[in-house]
Amino acid sequence: MNKKQLAGKVGDKMDLSKAETERIIDAILDEISATLIKGEKVRLVGFGNFVVRKRKGRVGRNPQTGEKITIGESKSPGFVPGINLKKSVKALPAGRQGK
């Protein structure tokens, strides 16, 4: 499902136009992004948490030369699913995942 499809389904449930729903979805995603940029967590109880993950620096190898290189520490966004979401996905019948 892409954003337009999501907006269509949510808009139908909320009796809103697809354009209005897309603006709401954009606003929500902007706020989640802004909160993560500040280094804070976004908690959606029952659904999950958006977090900033920190990766330590490490020594790696250049695959072409085999030379050791230093890879600096980094941050990346992550998602930790909530218990209700985990249970819902786990309850799907076999063969239904990803459709």
C-alpha cells in the first residue's frame, strides 16, 4: 500500500477527501520526523514506537582493496512494533503475509 492508497482508505472511513487525508498524513509524518530529529521517541500505544537508533563506530574493510577503514558512529530511524500490532500480524493465516 502506498500513501495515496492509505489516504483513500482512511478518507473513506473518516468521510474526508483523499486530498484532505493526504495533508493529514503528511502532517503526521512531518511531526514524527521532527521529533526523531530532536532525538526523541514517538510512542503510539498499541501500534509501536518510532526511535532513533545509535550505531557505534567500528573498523571495516574496503571490499575492493581489503584495506581497513574506520566507519564512524551513526544514527538511523527505527520502528519497534507494539504488542497489539505483533499479535495481529502473528494471527494472520499462513500465506497471507505481504499481500
